[in-house]
Amino acid sequence: MLHTPPASLLLLQLLNLTGIFVFAISGAMMGVRKGFDLFGVIVLAVVTAVSGGIMRDVLIGAIPPESIAHWHGVALAVIAGLLGFRSHRLIERLNHPVLFFDAAGLGVFAASGTQKALEFWLNPFMAAVLGMISGVGGGMVRDILAAQIPVVLRSEIYASAALIGALIVVVGAHFGLPPIETTLAGAGLTFFLRMMAIYRHWTLPIAHTNRDH
Amino acid sequence: MLHTPPASLLLLQLLNLTGIFVFAISGAMMGVRKGFDLFGVIVLAVVTAVSGGIMRDVLIGAIPPESIAHWHGVALAVIAGLLGFRSHRLIERLNHPVLFFDAAGLGVFAASGTQKALEFWLNPFMAAVLGMISGVGGGMVRDILAAQIPVVLRSEIYASAALIGALIVVVGAHFGLPPIETTLAGAGLTFFLRMMAIYRHWTLPIAHTNRDH
Amino acid sequence: MLHTPPASLLLLQLLNLTGIFVFAISGAMMGVRKGFDLFGVIVLAVVTAVSGGIMRDVLIGAIPPESIAHWHGVALAVIAGLLGFRSHRLIERLNHPVLFFDAAGLGVFAASGTQKALEFWLNPFMAAVLGMISGVGGGMVRDILAAQIPVVLRSEIYASAALIGALIVVVGAHFGLPPIETTLAGAGLTFFLRMMAIYRHWTLPIAHTNRDH
């Protein structure tokens, strides 16, 4: 690792913390909207921020999971939850910035989750799937706890953007490219695809049927 | 294993793949009905096909779980999901064949899940419970992700049929009967009970109350 | 352990069984209300009773989880589920006793879950979080399976009471106090806070917003 530029590593860690923070904010906003009390809002914030990574760690056998073994992630998510509870009106007006950070978090979680899965076990296709789970798992659990169909499954390019970024990491590892740069590239691509989906209304096909939703 | 007839083993593996395929189809159909996009439909298909086995493997400590360690199951479920997305009208007309395959999948997953639990750890009652979880877990997660009460809990003999088939495997192992034949017998019994529940409307009692469902 | 009074240990084990029993009853009542059949009611009873502990054990790496490794807990929950199915009218009239036992179960599970997490791994803050998960996890899964927003997140002091009791255990361990007494003290405090929340309508703040619940 000595030969990797410290700036890239720092950027990656910063983005990871950003990911925890914005996912926690999105959980807190959901909790406020559903009328949860202060503690419920904080719990939902924490669960949203850490569930994706916990799923990945349980499935690859990294026990105890990262966010259970260290208290930093949970503590940051608690702070984000408090902030979300106090400033939910302000954050609602900041809708676009939140989507921006959420897309950044998605990219970082998917790419660094893939990196971790590759370290534990090498089948590249499944490593990318685990990266995708790291990225989308938190949002799925948030929506399940709010008794809603996960937006991840229903809406514009989201899980698919995470998978594509994860595949970049896998391809980079296959060709022996430096891991931090590859992770940043994968995260960047996921971020780009997600933002395009939001602003250009990129979508995937939907089957024509008489839906009951 | 050399003394077991290859035909039985082949049949079991074939049924296992059939189970993955039909559970994936049932997930895809749910996704189409709920208006998910193509990728969401595929994700729901995969999750439905592998969740029961993943729960079992996490609980018995078989980490990484079978469907994470190998890509074949996920790949087959992706194909089934694509097929479900493209041909949902056709499959809806094939309602009875789908129920038929679903019952077959339930039987195979419950019986082979019990077999695997016995290999890892020997308390027979809990091995049967884990077999039941292998059989019904995927459908439960599918329904949770669709924000519905799991049909497994609510409807005709389903989880109970899985448990009875699982108990056959446990009894067979207790008397030292050959595992593949016992597994086929357990799977067959679950299949039979489930089909009877569908065609003869066999049901278990429901408590009389003022329900709010 | 020889120096701990047998009476305290016995009391703790008795309370633990009580916790399993009352959580199972609460699951069975939910199943009856939603119109599940007999087997569905029993499954929901068992799942409610054991999910919190299973989450804790999976996250700390105690595999197979306690309630999978031994059949006693599941068997007791099955009996409670049967009782809940048969006597739901009676139990509904006993509303206050059920809340009383549920609060006792919450306290015991949170405190003894924290104790177990401390045995496996020492970060005290996260041990308390895992204790809280042990206490509230079962009720969350029960409500998810009933397609409802978990009451744990939405209502009066519940998860917060569990966390405070868990923190007592952590503080006690830090000062080297005898574990069984500390566990009883933590469980007692959680129980007291929960009962106060019910009878005195203690609540935590809710953010003012246009909720959609």
C-alpha cells in the first residue's frame, strides 16, 4: 500500500464516511416522515447506514462485521440521525444535494464493498454482486422497516448503477490495476450513471401488465 | 456415495436446479406485477431463489453460503428472471404448471436443506426446522420486499408440508437409510401434501376472531 | 461463578424463559389477528421469540446461534404459540399482564444479550447496541412479517429503555461488578422505564412535519 498516493486513500476514506452520513440522513428523513420518535429516527438512521455493509460481511464471513467491530460508523450515523431529526425541514429543501450525496454514497459503498469481497474470496462475478448488496442493502432495509416496497427495486437505475461500478472494480483487479484508483473509478461510474438517471430520467424497461401497485 | 444409484443423485440435482428456477420465476412474476423495472425484476427473482438457502447456511455456519460461493445458482436465477420478465403473460396462463413446479421446489429445498443441516450439526428437530427455512425462506423474503404479508404464513398447508418432508429426512437419517433416497422421499411427501392442499383445498384451522387483514 | 448466589442465577434463567414465552405469545396474537392458520401462528410465535437472539449471535459470530443449537427455546415458543392460538380471546382480555411480561422479556433479553456480547468481544458501546438488538429484534421481525411498521420504532420508549438497561450491564462490567446482579439490575431498569412509558405515557419527542403515516 506504500506506493499508493495518500491523497487517493484519503479521498476514499472521506467518501466512505460521506456514504455512511448520507445514508443515515436518508434513514432519518424517512423516520421523520413516518412519525417515529427521536430514538426511532436515530435507530432507522443507523440501520440504513450500516445494513448493506453488515449483509456483505455476514455473507463473506467477516465476523464481527466492520460496523459492529468498530463504533465509529454507528457514532457517525447517530450524529447524522440527530441532525436529520432536528433539521428535516432544511434538508427537505436541499433535496438535490441529498440525491447528490446519496449517489456518491452508493458508488463508494458498491465499489469498496466489491474490493472487500475480492479480498475475502475470489469469484469475480459474486464479488460484484456483494458490492451491489453493500450499496443497496441499507436502503432496502430502511424501506422494509417503513413498510414500503424498496425504492431500489422499483425506480430508476439504482441497483444496476451499483452493479456496473462494482464490475469496474472486478475488471480492474483482474488486470492488476491499483485498487484504490480502480475503486474510485468504479464509484465514479456508479455516481455518474445514478445522476444521469435522475437528471435525464434514464430508465430501464418495465413489463406491460395490469399492475396492482 | 459410490453405492448410491447415479440416477437418484442426478434426479436430486435436477430437482434442485428446478427449485431455483421456479422460485426465481415466482419472484420475477411478483416483480412484474408490482411494476418493477427489468433490473428490479431480476434482483427479486435472484433473492427469491437463494434467500432460503442463504438463511440456512448462515445459521449453520456454512460460510460463504453455497449460492454466494458458486455463481451457478445466481446465474440460473438471472436467466429465469429474464424469462419471467419477457414471458409473464404466458406464465400467468400457465398458473397450474407454476404451482406444480413451486411445490416441487419446496419439497426439494426442504429435504436437501435438512440433509445439509444434519451434516453440519446433529440435533434432528432443529435440522428439520432449518430444512423448512430453506424451503420457505425465499418466498418470505419475496413477499416482504413486495410489502405483503408472506403467503407462506397465511395460506394453505405450505410451511407445514415442508416441515413434514424435512422430518422424513431426519427419521431416515436416524435409521441409517441411504440419504439420497430419503431426501427424494421427503421431497415427494412435501410435494404431495402441497398439491393436495391446492387441489383438495386442505387447510389448517384458523382462530375465530375479528381480524383486521 | 461459584460465588454467585444460586437464587440470582435461577431468577435470570427463569426470566429468560419468561422472555421467550411472552415474545412468542405476542407473535401468536399478531398471527391470529392477521388470520394466519395454526401453523403460521406457531411460525410467527417462534420467529418473534428467537429473532433478536439470532441476530445478536450471527453478528458476534456465535454460530450456530443459541436457539438453533438447542431445541428448548423453539419448543417453548411452539407451546406458547399453541396457547396463543387457543386462548387468544382470554389473552386479549389480559392486555395489561401481557404488556407486563413483554416489558420483563425486553429487559432480560437486552441485559443478558449485552452480557453475551461482552463475553465475545469487548467494545462496550457496541455490546450495548447488540443487547438492544437482542431485546427489540424479535418484535421488529414480527411486525415486518405482518407488513406493519415496527411498533418498536414508532411508539413510546421501547428501544431506548432496552439501550439504557444494556448500558447498566456495560458500566457494571467496566467496574468489575458481579455479572448476574448487574444483569438483573439492567433488566430491572429497562422493565421500570418501559412500564413508566406505558402507565405514565412517557414519550420521546417527535419531529413536527406533515407525516404520511
